[in-house]
Amino acid sequence: MQFNESQREVGDAEFMGLAKDEARARMLRKMMKNLAQGDERDPLAAMARDVMSGRRGIREAVDGLPRNESLEVRFDTFQQRWDAMSESERLAAERESSQYLEEQRREIRVEREAAGHPGAVPPRHRG
């Protein structure tokens, strides 16, 4: 079952306990939403669909992954790729990440201003 826009979807606030920052929470939500679009046989995609639909919290879902599909295993793969990068490639990746995070902050500000609540917290659930 593919996750789609018409299904109930959790908002940024669902990820605040893990991210501790609204922009990072939004980034994590977007990454989970993207992951949820994956192959229905992929345990990580299934986990992301559970989280995005609100059936499970992110910590519970991550803890329930099989060891060979865990985020720890996937992070090890990322770490190996990071270690193989040149210093200039790492700096470029860090710049891109910082720019994306700032883009998320701007998006949050624009949404709040459009809603007429510049200091308000974005809604927990969408749709």
C-alpha cells in the first residue's frame, strides 16, 4: 500500500521530541514522507508509513525494525560514504545541508505569517 496525500498525515510537531528544533523536525517529517513512498516490501518504507499515518511514534517504529534494516545499519553505510569523501565534498554537503535547513526555517516563518500568527507553532497534523 503506497502512502498518499489523501491519508491522514502527522505534522512537524510529531518529530519535535527527536529533532528539538522546528526546522529539523520539518526536515525529518519530509524525509519520512519521502521514505514512506518507497516499495511496500521495504521495512523502512513500511515503518515510515506507520509513522506518517500516526499509527506508531517514530521511536517505537525505529525500535521495531529488524536488525538488518535498522537505521543504525543504514547510518553505518552513510558513515562509510562520508569517510570516503574528500574535504571539499564534505564542505559542499555541509553547505547544502545548512541551506536546506534555512529553507525549512523560512518556510515555517512564511506559513506563520500567512496564518497571521508569527509566533505560533505549526499544526501537529495536516489533512
